[in-house]
Amino acid sequence: MKKLVFIAFIFLILFLSFPSKGVSQEGIDQDYQVIPDEAIRLRILANSDNDKDQALKQLVRDRVNEEVSGWVEHMTDINDARQLIEERIPEIDKMVGEVIEEEGFENDFSVEYGKNVEFPTKLYDSYLYPAGQYEAILITIGEGKGDNWWCVLFPPLCFLDFSFGSSVSAADASEAEELEAEETVEEQEEETEVKFFLFEWLGLS
């Protein structure tokens, strides 16, 4: 009788432990995968990496991000957000010009909106955001050769500054994906080995 109770206890532990790991991993993935398929980003390219140009980029960021985030804050439909942003590109252009003038700069600049804005690969915390073309407002100050800043305007995710992540080359991105796949396989193999050992030990294999 004691043996049956012990066996039942072992199976209960197996039942509770393995599925819960999957649920926990899913929760972690959801935490990191914060950018949905349909999203509108904001990317700002500084003229250069010198301190003054980077400071100007940040001032432009603060003004534009605050304004546009307010426009789309309560929107739930991306088509409504697209229409509003397209209509107000001239207002964004004016904002950028005002900041540049207020700070005593004479940089040329451009403000564009489209679905084919290039983004580099970025590693933010533990999640890899792949390079590609994404829908975004692109603000280019001067030559646009300095470090960029970007966030997600819609849905509102600009409280996460993805620019603090690390830039990743294509080779590094591929290596990170391979390591993640290998870790998944190793975890599955470990679970299988534990299950086999318990079944063998209990004489059920």
C-alpha cells in the first residue's frame, strides 16, 4: 500500500512540474516579445555621435514622442492610428524644425512615414529584435550617421527604450538563435531522461 501511495506521489510531482515549466516559459516569452505584428515605430537618426548632435536627437525625441504618444494613447485600431499620423506628418515636421531652431542648430532634416523603414538587429534584455523593414515614422537629422533611437508608438510601448539594447550583427543574431534552439533541445532531452529513469526505477518501463 505504501508503495502505491509513493508511486502516486511521484506521478503527481511529474504532472505538476513538467507542464508548469512550459507555462512559465510561455510567460517569459510574452514578457520579451512586446512588439506585435502590427505596430508603428518611431526612429530618430542623429546627425553624428558627438555629444551635441546626440543631445539634439534626445530633445527631438522628447518633443515628438510626447506629442505623438498623446495622439494615439487611447486608440485601439491601427488603421485609425495610421490615418491620424499620416495626416499630422506636417505637424511633426514643424515640431522637429522648432526644436532644431530653438537649440541654435542649422541642420537639415526629414520626416517620413512608411512601411519600409530599415531597422538594425537589436538585442534588448533577453529578446532579439531582428533587422528588417518596419512601419515607422523616420526622422533624420543632418546626415543621419549618428546612433539612432527608437521605440514603438502604437500600441504605446515608448516607455521601453529599445535603443538601450545592444546592436547585433547578422552573424551574432544567427548564433543567438542557434543557441536558443540548442537549449530547448537540451531541456527536452533532460525531461525525457528524468521520466525514463523514474519509470525504470519503478519497474514500469
